Amino acid sequence: MAMAAFLTHSLCLMPIFRRPESAMVPAAACGAALADIKAGLLARNAVAAPKYLYDALGSKLFEAICELPEYYPTRTEAGIFAEHGADMARAAGAGMTLIDLGAGNCAKAAKLFPLLHPAQYVAIDISHDFLHESLERLQQRFPHIEMTGLGLDFSSQFELPGTVRMDQRLFFYPGSSIGNFAPNEALEFLKRLRANSLSDGGLLIGVDLIKEADLLDAAYDDALGVTAAFNLNLLRHLNRLLGADFDVREWRHRGFFNAAERRVEMHLEARSDLTVTWQGGVRRFGRGERIHTESSYKYTIAAFVGLLEQAGFRATSIWTDAAEWFAVIYSDIIND
């Protein structure tokens, strides 16, 4: 029986090292990452990177968000995979090295295993405790597939260890997570994927498309308040990382579509004048002042295909739902 290998990265991208399954420990933010968090909180318009939404609890809350009726991306994308999965498998070819970016509970990739027949599955997620649990369960279901887990922040740069096969790498980035990058950042990210691929590589990616503002607003500010809990949990995560004293009760969630920027924004808004402290720092927030925690950019198909081409990918197949709310795109490599 094949065993999953678990590896980890610190948030500051220290060298990858192998460790036994029993040694899973939370990633500690290094000095550079802590400095980045503090700089964001002290900026004129405070900001916290969306990757800090995904500690163990945040990952579970996001799973719950995906089950909400307002959150259309998950079910819409799932419908596209269900209808066109066989076509995707034909486009990608069997026996690939399937590299799942932001794998979470690994469920999306797992549904494609019977079609894609990967030779190796590499699950990458910043929340490696959550990833460890997910990959351990998955290995029991598919013991014939070689599996590796990487606790890795790939938002700025990344390098894959030698245990990840070079041949026929298929990067899998579902769920419209590419929207968390500003378009210029998305381009640089896609270029890094291209740089980590040989000529036989490919990319299978989910992209959320521009649509009515009411649909977008509801998806990021649901009636049950799960998205609010997800966003507010970021403050608890920052408390652990910084030794800060954010009081979640003093903040409220805001989520809305910014039509001018073609993005949904999530913010945390101070309910009253307050002061937050951490080791070596302090920030005073006025009532109504916000911390920008996430942006989710929306695209037209033509705009995103153009972005892929600039990064060195050629979109060869595009699948959408009937309403064209969402697209899944397969791209191969443009060879120089």
C-alpha cells in the first residue's frame, strides 16, 4: 500500500524538508512574514493578506461556505466538472503528475481521479494540519496513487521538491482562487507555473466570470453569517501569529462587489473607536475604519485567455455552465 508523504514549508518559504506523519505542527510565521503582516496593519488603508484566512478553523469554515445556497461558485464549477470531466481528462492525458494548488480537503481533485488516473498526486495548501487530515483519508481510498502533501505558501514564489515528478505536470487550480490575485499578480503567478512546467505540462483552472452585482454580494455576505465568521476568524489567527489583542466582538464583516475594479471585496470594519496592540506595535482604528482582507477579481473569458497567453499558456478547451457564471479552462504550454 502506498503511503502519503507529508512535507511542510514555513510561511517565509524556508527549504522544504521531509517529516514523519506524526510530526505535523503548525507553520510558524518567520520574521519576513511577521513584518509583512505588521506593515499591512499599519498602512494608511489597513490590509491583511487573504492567506491568513486559512488556519485550521478558517479552512473548515470555508468548507461550510461552499455548501451555502448563496455561494454559487462551488456548485456551478462542480456541475461543469460533472458534465465535462471526461473531456478534461482527454485534454490532459492520463498518467500525469496532478499538482493541486490550495487543495484544502482534496475533494475536487479526488472526484477527478477516476477520469484523470494520475500517476502522482501532489496536494499543496497553506493550512498543512488540515491538509494532513485530508490527504491521510484520501490515501486510504486510493492506495495505488502516489501522494505527497506540501504545507506551502505559493502566493509569492515556490519551488517543488525533487519528489515531485517533472514529466507531464498538470497544475490544478479550481474554485476561482486565481481571483484573489490582482490581474498583474495573477500574471506573475501564472508565469511561475509555466516556469515549473516542461513542454508536456498543462493547467486546469477555474475562473469566476463577471455577473450581476446582487449575486456576487450575496455570495460573499450570506444570510447565515458563515462568511462573516470566516472573515472574523482572521483576527484570531493574527492574534496567534503576532501576539495581538484583536477582540472579534468589536468588528463586523463587510462583503460587496466593487464594479469599478471588477472585484468582490471583503473587509473587517471597526464597530467603534478602538486600539489594537501587538509586540512592538499599536494601531488605533476609528469607528467604521476597515481592514481589507480579500479581493476576488472577476473576468470575461476573453480577458482571462489573454492573461494565460501572456504567461505562456494556450487555452485549448473552455467549458462553462449554461448561464456562463463560471468557466473551467484547460491550457497547454506555448513552446518557445
